[in-house]
Amino acid sequence: MESFSLILAIVVVTALAFDFTNGFHDTANAMATTISTGALKPKVAVAMSAVLNLVGAFLSVEVANTISKGLVDETGIRPEVIFAALVGAILWNLLTWLVGLPSSSSHALMGGLIGATIASAGTGAVHGDVLVTKVLLPAVAAPIVAGVAAMFATRLSYTLGKKADGKAAEKGYRAGQIASAGLVSLAHGTNDAQKTMGIITLALVAGGVVAPDSDPPTWVILSAGLAIALGTYLGGWRIIRTMGKGLTDLQPQQGFAAQTSAATVILASSHLGFSLSTTHSVSGSVMGAGLGRKGGVVRWSTATRMFVAWGLTLPAAALVGALAEYVTGFGDWGTAVVAVFLVASSAAIWKVSRREVVDHSNVNEVEEPPGVVTTAIAAVTPPPASVPATDDLSATIAAPAPAAVAATPEPAAPPAAV
């Protein structure tokens, strides 16, 4: 086996940087509803999630093996290809974090890897059957399954809790929500940390450090777990705000139903080796919980923007990955150019984010603008009958008074005549 080269070390560091962005990008998946309903204070919530993400990283390697052994052909993949893939994934994560959209870090990584691989070795190096069965189909099915499950779980919770004492029931649901949030965090570590393990293992195989078809080494599992835990602790507050308050307003019963449904879907997919998006699962369950409560609503303007981001994730990350791979093909200076571009772009995105700081102190403060449908209805709705339609505010206030005075004596007139 060959020793570590400089490019391989750069790839490993970049992969851990992606894992870090994955952590703060996806903190919302586990803790947004818990924070928005007040079940846990923001800082406590992200600390709890960080610890459980680290624990979850050690529970399985099935998803890591899907990435390192199944998605692309290991033979002919250079470390530079994986570096280019990570560039595409990191930049997409940062851009969607900046605008507060819960997109899939998993699909960003997959897209970057697919684009860079195609640019390097052609379409034949991508295993289409694995892409369809273990990436694309779960991406479509996960939010639907989690959403339907959360909707029925929410309705069941409210039905069973009708006769329960209000305060006691709410306290119980908050406790259940904390437990289910912990389960989602554990599931997230089990599923998402493994993706970085898989990509590092693929780089080690490409660099000749480990044999093909190897499982992730222990140091890879530990470093990936620590990186995602650190990112989780710092908290992706912008996305937490969108997930917790931007999609719908949740009560403790809904938060419990949403997180339990999402955790079940994520853990099942991890066991089967599906590279599932935890973002898709949790977003679907939050919308399902919103629809499950009588009178509950989903802010479809926010949901639509989120759906668009989901659709763009794979192709956008693939395009950046392919371009980065093309530049790295010019040799060491090309790799250096891509590395400088990644650092400069990341710094620029961070600087822009400082214009409007979102953190634990204001994460629950959000005013969602009315959607297109709401605005249109308001525009065509006539004013109330009791208020005259006039452009002059003073006339509106003054006009009713004389009319009322003039009309008052008339009922008394006939008796006076008699």
C-alpha cells in the first residue's frame, strides 16, 4: 500500500470540512421542531444533537459502503476526482444555508461525485442501477412516506388526547418530543456521517492506501463522527428557523409525531443501506404534521422554494463538481486554483451571512410573508359592508355620523302625529 500523498491529505481534510457543513446544515432536521415548540432551549438542543450524532456514527457502515463501493466504479477514480466532488457539495451546502433552505447534503455529495466522475471517466463509471434504487427512489419516497405517517400520527395524538388534562398532556408530549429528537439525531449520525466515511474510504482506495472493497477504517469513522458533531453543535440557525417556523406552526403533539415518523424512516433506510436524505424525510414529516392538525396549515410559498432547491441539488452540485474536475486535470496548479476558489467562495458566503445574523437568540423570530394565493385573495376581496369604500380616510370616519343623526328622529315621528 502507498503512503499518504499531499493530494490525498487535501481530500481527507476537504471531506471532513464537508462533514462539518453537513452537521450545521442538518441540525434543523433533528432539533428545529423541538426548538420551535419550546421543548428545549436552543443551545441545549444542539448540544444534545451533537453528542447523539457522534454516537450514531459508530452504529453502522452500510451507507458508507453504498458510496465507497456501489455508486461509482472504484477503478480509475483519482483522489482529484473526489476533491472536485467535495467542492461542488460544500458550495451547494453553503449557498442553501445562506438563504435558509433545507436542502439535502447527501444529494449535494452524490451530485458532486457523479459530475466529477463523469468528467473524469465518462458515464460508464457511474452505476446507474445503484443511483436509481438507492438514491433517487428513496429521495422521492422518503418525504411522502414520512409525511403521510406524521399526518396520521398527529391526528391520532389529538384524538387520544382529547380527554387528557391539557397541561399534563402538553408536558408529556414535550418529553416525548425530546426523546424523538434524540432518536432523529442518532439516526442522522448513523446515515449522514457515513456518507463522509464512504467518500474518504473511496479516496483511500483511489490513493492506494487501503484495498478495494474495504470497510471504513476506525480513524475514518471517528473523525467523521467528530466533524459532524462539531458542525451540529454550532447550529445551522438559518435553516432551523425555516424548518421550525417557516413551513408551519407546530404544537408539541405535532412535533412529537413529526420527529418520530422521520426517525423511523431514516433508521429503516440506514439499515437497508439507502443513502437517504434526512432533510427530505424531516421536511416531509413536518408538513404532514402541519396538515394533520385541524386548522393547521403549511406555508406553501416556503415549501415551493424548498422543493425547487431539492430539484436543483443533484444537477447543480454535479455541474460544479465536473467543472472543478476539469480544472484539476491541468495538474497541481489546477488543484491549487480549485482549492483557492473553494476557500474564497466560502469566505464570501460567510461574510454575506453576517449582514443578517441568525443565532440561538432570534431563531424563533420570523415573519413569513403572505403567499401568492393569500395576496391574490386579499386583493379581490371587497371591503366590509359597514365600512364605506372611499379613498379619503377622514370622510370614512366622519360620514357615518351625520347619517346616523339624521336617521334617529324618524321612528319617533308617527307617534307624535297621533
